[in-house]
Amino acid sequence: MDLNPVRVNIATSPESSDFTSAQDRIIDLKSAEEVSTPEAQDNRIEDGQRAGWLAPIPLEPKRQAVGAKKTEHRASNKGCLSLGLGD
């Protein structure tokens, strides 16, 4: 579903596809570059303001257990497809 705006030429890339989980994940990933420690980066990626409610995606290289922290704002804590965040 997230790539539908790209497929129908509403957006030119996932980064510009408004109101999609792909865009939310990308924004949180880019915000992680603003902090210096790996722990702070993991926190921004896994529990970011935009994508923190989404099912976790494994981080590479693995630094902490993804989804180990149970939060109330996640849509699912059961995992997801075997994709890395870059995928």
C-alpha cells in the first residue's frame, strides 16, 4: 500500500509520499543522524515520533533487541516481514 502514491504518480519517491508509513520511517531514520550515540539513534529509529507505532524492523548491525521494549503506541509487537530498515 505504501508505494501506491509512487505507482500512480502522486509522489515521485517514498520520501515524498505523504501520509504513508514508508515516509514516517524515513523521517525517523533521518532524524537519528542528528544524535551521536548508537543507543539514541536506535531509540529514534525504533520509537520515533512518526513511525514509533509501526511494527519494528530489525536494525543492522544488530545493537539491541528490536521490539524488546513493549510500548502502548505500537500497532503490533509481533514482528513483521523479514526486511531490514533499508529495504
